[in-house]
Amino acid sequence: MAKINLLPWREELRKQKQREFSFILGGSVVIAGLIVLLAHLHVSGLIENQSQRNAFLKQEIDILEKRIGEIDELEKHKADLLARMNVIQELQRSRPESVHLMDELVRTLPEGVHLENFTQKGKDLTMKGIAQSNARVSDYMRNIDTSDWLDDPRLDLIKTQEVERRRLANFTLRGGQKTPKPEQDQEVEPTGGAS
């Protein structure tokens, strides 16, 4: 006799395939969830790493800005010191000029002329004095004109008056101080040292 299967085998096959499909679908969802979770963790790690790098860079930038501020302070301090050094060097350079100026004032004074007052503002000179005559003042101006250390004599005032039956000329003379060329300076120094 022939065996006839009356069991609903198609129904069971369909249920088995549905179970396999559900299992595969569940596995796929779990795998997809794991992939999404891993991607999320990886991106979060990258973001955290970048945040740490940004924080480190910010700290380093703050340190560098402090150092730049300190360098700016040092640059200002350096500029102040250089300005002071320049003033000191200028004073050192001008010290011999003062000696030469005083020496030249004495050398240029002709006989019969006496200075009562002498002022200097920068390179500008003002000399007030008494001369025996106007001609002596003219001689004094010529001597200043030929001087290596004095120049540009200008007569501001000359007033003649009689004192004890002598005529005297009170004068105010302006001029300038000049610095001779280095060759002239070297030529003048040996003669100044010998006298």
C-alpha cells in the first residue's frame, strides 16, 4: 500500500522558513546594531581625542601668549635701555666738545674784550660781555667765524656807554657750536695736549 502523508508538511516548511528568516533577520538587526554601536563608539572616540587635542593646543597657545607678552615687555625694556645707552654715549661723545668749547671761547677772545655771561642751549650759544670798542667786538666776531668749534656769530645788541671817562661797549652776541670733522678734531687734540 502506498504511504500517504497527510500531515501538513507545507505548513511546517513555511513555519521553519519563517523561523529561519526571523533568526536571520534578528541576527542581521543585532549585527547592524553592533556595527552602528561600533561606529558610534569610534566617532565618539575621535571626537574625544580631538577635544583633548584642542584643549592641549589651547593650553599651549595660552602659554605662548604669556611668553609673547613677556617678550613684548622685554622688548620695551630693551628699547628703554638702548635709549638710555644712546643718551649716555651722546653725553660721553659731547664731553670733549665742552672742553674744546671752553678752550675755544678763551682763544677767540681778543684783547680788550671780557665776557660777563655765557649760556648754552643745545648747540646755540649766547655771550654777553664788555669790549673797549666796537672794533674789538668785530674782531671777536671774526675770530669766532674762523674757529673750528664756533660758528655763525650774530650781534644781537651793542650799546656804548661811558664809564669813568672811558667808552665801553656792552654787547650780546649769539653763535653756534660746531663739531669739526674727525681729521680736524685729531689735528686740534695734539696742540691742546702740548699746551
